[in-house]
Amino acid sequence: MTERIKELAQQAADGMLSYDAEGEWRLNQKEAEKFALLIVRECAKIGEDYGDDGLSSDPEGNRYPLNAGIAIRKHLGVEE
């Protein structure tokens, strides 16, 4: 699990993640729905940053050619 995804889970749980006996975090249904919404919003933001000029922006404002799907996976630290 990437650090950014864990941060979004903590945000969904209002900063209080619950852990099971194996040390894995758990979300209740309401938290899971909020977590999903946060991920969708973050992905949409990346898509919005993917400009009409075929370039994408990183947090520092640098512009570079990049597929929006690749940008989302890179941002969230997810590999295929």
C-alpha cells in the first residue's frame, strides 16, 4: 500500500484508522465510501491537470507529456 493511499484512508476515517489483529487497517462502510470518493476526486483532479495541449502538470507546475492513466498511477504510487 502506498503512503498516499494510506493518507486518504486516514482522512476518510477522520484520522483514526482501525487496525485488525494482523496490523492491517480497516474501514467501516461509511469510511470506505468516503475513501472511494476521495480517490475519485484525486484522480479527477489529475485528469483536470491533463491539459488540452497534451501536457500534464506536476505539483511544482512543470509540464510534460504524459498519459492521464499513467499520471494517476504515478501520483498514487500504484504499479500495474
